[in-house]
Amino acid sequence: MEVRQCEQCAKCSGGCPTGFAMDYLPHQIVRLLQLELKETVLESQALWLCTDCKICLSLCPHQINLPNIMKELKREARMSGAGKVQAYHDAFLASVERYGRTSAALALGIRNGSDKEIRWPLLKRGKIKVFRGRVHDKVAMKRLFAQGKRRTLDV
Amino acid sequence: MSELAYYPGCLNHTASREYDESLRLVADKLDIPLREVPDWNCCGGNSASSLDIGLAYTLPARNLVQAHTISKEVVVPCPICYENLLESKQELAHNEALAASLAEALDTEVRDVPEPLSALQIFTAETVLEKIRLYARKSLSGLKVAAYYGCRQKTESLDQLLLALGGEGLNWPYRNECCGGRISGGNDKIAKTMVGRIVDMARECGAEAIVTACPLCHANLDLRQFQLRRDQNTPLIPVFYFTQLIGLTLGIDPSALGLNKHFVSTERALTSAGIK
């Protein structure tokens, strides 16, 4: 596995834009994987703070594809039920399954808490809608999602 | 120019509607005929690739299949949608099982799906830049603009465009810094911190405006900056879509370009550029 090549230079952590909010920094995630402590990584909050911006990959002297590793780990965390999968992603896909498209309110995360105050300014500008656009070919969407569920069960 | 398929994406019908509106107006002026992909669906955003690798390919692929009847190329304004469509096309090229299951689900043949092109790529092609220079009725000269590419666009094309519009891109270090748009859905506080850093840097470098080609960057910078205003007493920096800047120089009405849909007022920047 490519994480073996990591020599803990921590350039990835220096460049990571969300590192300031992570429980484990990117180079620490790689170290945990080297030590085969994957469970800790699957439960980490850092996993869900990776924005996939790929700056770590561009800084890594060994070109370890940490963004891809993070994505794989997210999927594994969801499958095994480890840690707390961000409800946001589940809600996003549920909306796509139901309507074929997602709403701006969901994509921007303005559903609750402090963000409620900007709902009206967004509605006024027509940036969130009461009736969202949807896909007419519901059968095709249903089949794509059914295939996805079958794949998940196969694994 | 022959007609090109156009995939707006979910945000361009909602939060980034001014991107969609300005893009269509500008395309029309520059004789780039666009036709919306019929019955398009969400590309899966950041969530499909985080949760289900299959859907991460099949959701964008349905759009490629839908665009197939219009042209061999499909124009995609959002860099996230663009990346998803491109990765899907690349995967379809060698993953026969994927192509077969897609054909079964969509009940159609999946062959020769169109090539995704980013909108930025289309509008900054040399021939189009030439046309912009020719048709320009106004100039951005005098306006200091920070080209903000975000994490997805590793090019210099916004700076080239600014030159063609009579302006000049500012030299600043955060052009490729991530805005946090991809995680802001579940972590708005973290995103606000990231936006604050980027806008502060732009201000420090003397920017009077920021230009972007990404709906997530725009929503994040414009909206979150507006939200952050309460805590700071510093002037806000307006954030433009590159299509709006093209439209302004072509003499299109600012409100038709959706400038009135922004959260941070663009008035002062327009006055500074002598456009208003």
C-alpha cells in the first residue's frame, strides 16, 4: 500500500486548508494507517473534513494520493457503519434519489441553526426554491439507485 | 459554430442562477449556440464519490447519454460537475461492466458519449477572446481584480481573460486555495473561517473585486462574506462570475447579468471600473 512510502514530512498537513479543524492531521492519518489502526481513522472527524482539494497530493514528495485514500475510507466508514457518516452526504443522495436533482439549501447546508437567518435573503433572490426542478424519467433514476444498492450488498 | 450541449447543474438553476443567466447571454452575444441537455440529473456532487463509487460514475454518465443527441461536446460551467462528468467518461471508456449496467438501467446504447468541456475553457479559447476584444464596448481598466481559481482549476485562463477585458489580474497567493465549498454543507463554521482567510488576503493585496468560475466558490465567498459582516468592520469585496465580467464589457445590462442577485454589492467596483 502506498502509505508505506510516507516518511512523515508533514507537508500535507502544512498545506491542508481544513487542518486547523481536524482531530488528526493528514500526516497523522497516514501514520495511523501505517500502524494498521484503521478503525481510529474510520471514526475520525478528519475524514469528513477532507475537501478533496488535492493540495496534499501536490505537496507530497512521494505523490501519495491521500485524497483518493480519504474517499475510499469514507465509503468504507459508511459500509461498516463505523464512526459518524456525515448526515449531509446521506441527505444529499436521498434528495437526488427522490427528485433526480439536489436543492441549493442542501448543497449549501442551510437547513438549520445559524444559517436559518439567510433563508429569506436566498428565497428573495430566487436562489432557493419552494418547488425544485426534478427529473421526469423517474424510472431511470430508480434503476441507477437500485444498482447502487445491489453493489453495496455484494461487497 | 455548431450547437453545443449545455449541462447547467443543480446550482445553476438555484444558488448560482446568475452564472447560468450571464453565461447564456454572453454565449448568445458571442455566437456560441447552446442547448440544455434534456431532462438532466444531478452529477452526484461531492456526495456520490464519498459514499458510493458506482453512483459516482453512473449519475454523471446518464447526463452524457442525454447530451449525446445534441453534440459531441457538452459544456459544463461548474468545475465539480465537470470533474464528475469527465471521470465518468474516462471510466466508461475502459470499464465494460459499468457501460453494460448503465445501458441496462437506461435502456439504451452507451457509445461515444460526448466530451465534457468546462465553460471557462470555451470562453477563454483564443478565437473567443479575439471576438470579445472585437465586440467590447467597455473596459475593466482601473479595476483591480483577484482571479480566484479555487481547488479545481489549475490554469491561468482567468488572468488571460482579464487582460482581454482590458483589466489586469492581481498577483496574489491564494488563487488555488480551497474555499471549503465542498464541505460547507455540513460544516458552515469551518467554511466561514476559510472564506475569511481568502477574502482577507485578497483585501491585503489590494483587490477591489474577485472573479471566479465556480458556483461553490462564488456561493461560499459571496454569501459567507455577507454572513461574516456582522463580526467585522472591513469593506466587503464583490465576487463576480467571469461570464458577468465578459457581459459587462460587452455592454449587457448589469441586472440582466444577475448582479442584483449578489449578497455583496457590486456598485463600488463598477464605479471604479467606470462601467456605471
